[in-house]
Amino acid sequence: MKSVLYVTATFPTLAAFIENEVKRIDGRGVRIRVLTLRSVSKQYQPEHAHLVTLTESIGSPFLAANWVALLAWLLRKPHVLIPDMVRILWASRGSTYALAGHLGYLPAAARVASIAEREGFERIHGAWAHFPATVAYLASRLTGKRFSMAGHAGGDLYRMQEFLPQKARAADFMTCCVRGNAEMVQKLVPDARIHWLYHGTDLSRFGGIVRARAAEPTLLIVGRLAQTKGFDDLFKALGVLKRRGITPRLVVVGVGPQREQLDAIAAEGGVTGQITWCGSLTHDQLAPRYAEAWVLVAPSVVLSNGRMDGIPNVVIEAMAAGLPVVGTRAAGLEEAVVPGQTGELCDQRNPESLADALQKVLADPDGIERMSAVARAQVRSTFDVERNFETLWALFQGTAERSRP
């Protein structure tokens, strides 16, 4: 593979998992561009700043260039464009969300096809399984370029499965970053080429963090202040712990729409004074927080519309740094957290259950150190980003062995 065109939602981001792929592909001398369906992000890890120059936003339905491209392909290949458009929209008929998104991004797909053809890209890769993969699929159909895709979590695999089987079946390969998700897609599309591939984390950055545990029990939570992260359940669990006479400090890293709600929950539970708000932090700024915390908390939840996390990147980063994790039995956390060995699991949407798990871990400081060593070892064996990228690279090169979840 000498060139690849990535289609994604927004880019680059603080999450950094797709960014790590693009950075490494670029480092192999492959010509790569990233086309986003939403805006080019202004918040990203400093080491990914150069990726902005590879990125262009093409998703707006108001871009004249998109409609010109759609008209051009309609004139050139109506026998391809019209039937595929009908198939996509027919598959979306039961979901207003899917139908509106697919309608809105059809001109963008034509634009992607024009860019791929004009600039000679060999492959078009949909970096998310919902709209980016549909755009990449249609662009591939118009141009004859190779097509691949990735699925990540509830937002792209569970909230919207309209046209997913058709895309998965057409792709050279599809990766899923959680084993349970890969099994779900394989069951849905038995003849698709599905590969289970964890994102992994950078051991050179996080694996070398020296633990310097704070004197007082300290919890750390990292992520966007949004529903799927379950921050509200943790804040309620803090109130439960306080009523039991346990008052750990909580360090919160992240911003988002739930801030006011969380402040209100903290005030109601009488735990406002225990909470330190840090806002968004870069990886380098986050490292000291990993070093001092006793436990990372990941109370992820599955929303009614199917949205949920996969395995949050922060969980693997924290484990690489030697932090035990207390999380919920939701999404892919069960694949990373082994109760009693690398942390504890509890029921989702259950602050009492979360408080029980936290109390159990905080009551055994020596156990935290034992779990710290096991967590580091597990990440080295399973979640090394360099090793996992080699599998992705082999898939792009067409040299990977077939694997089933």
C-alpha cells in the first residue's frame, strides 16, 4: 500500500486512537489524507499537530464542490450511483437518524470519490462504521478503489446498524477494537472479514510512569463530561461513601455538557470539597495524575439509544501506568479489567454497587500495589500499540492471516 484516504467524523482529537494509526502510517512513507464529515478539530494531542495539514473537512451539505462532484458522477456512472444510493436509503428507512445522515452525506461521498480518483489513492478507509464507512463505501464503488472500515463502539456499531451488513460484506477487512463488538458483527454478517484488534496504548509514554501514590486516597476519572461516561454515577457514589465515613479525593479530567449537573450532584451529596477539576489535559499533563492516583474510575454506561464506550483509551493508559481500574460491566471493560487482579467491576447505573467496589479497593493499599504490577503486565502483553499496529499494517498490506473473533 502506497496511499490511503481516511474518512472519519472529526480529526485530530484528544482521544488519539485514529490519530495514532494515521501518524504511524504516515511514518511508513505512505501518502495519506484524512477527510472529515464534521469540522477539523482544534483540540488534539501536541504530537499530532502536524496531522492537521493532512486533514480537510468535506461533510457539509452546503459545499458547492460536493454537489458538483455528485452531478459529475451521476453523469459518468449513473448505473453505479443510483442503485447504490437507493440501497443505502432503503436500508435506512426505519431510522430517521440513519436516513437523514445518509441523505446529507451523499454529496460528500461523491466528493471523496473525486479526490480519490484525481489524486490516485489506492484505498479508501472508513474509520468509523456508521456514516464515514458509508461514505467510503460509496466512494469505493464509484472509483473501484479498495475499501476497508473500522468499528469502535456504541455510537457507530449499536446506535446505527442500517446498511452495516452491506458495508462489512463489501470491505476487504473490518476491524473492531472490542472482542464483543467483533463477535456481534461477525454474527450479523457471517461472511464478512472481521478482525478483532485492540487500539493499544503507547508503552514508551505510559509504561514508564513511576508511581508516586498520593498520601490520601485519590480517585481519578478522565473523559468527556457526557452521559456514556457515567460521571454522574461516580459523583453519587462519592455521596454514598461519605455516608459510610469514607472521603477519598476525586480528580476530574475533562470538559463537557454535564458540568452543571455534576456540580449539583456533588453539592447534594456534600462532596464538593473532595473534588478537583482539571479541565482537558494533554498526555504529558495527565502523566502526573496517573502517577499519584490510587484508582482510575471508569463507570461507563450503555444508553437507551445504544450509545456506549468501547474500551476507553484512558483505561489502558492508566493500567500501563500501574493504576488499578474500577469500572462497570458495560461495553468492553470486562475485556480489560479482571476483578481482583487489575481492579474491580460493578453494575452499571448503580452508585451503591460502584461505592462497594471502590470501598473494597481503597481498603487494601497493599492490594493496590499488587494489582498495579498485574495491570502493567497485562497491557504489555495485550495492549501494546506498536505490536497491534503491525497487525493493522499487515491488513492494509494484504498480508495478514484471516482471524475470527
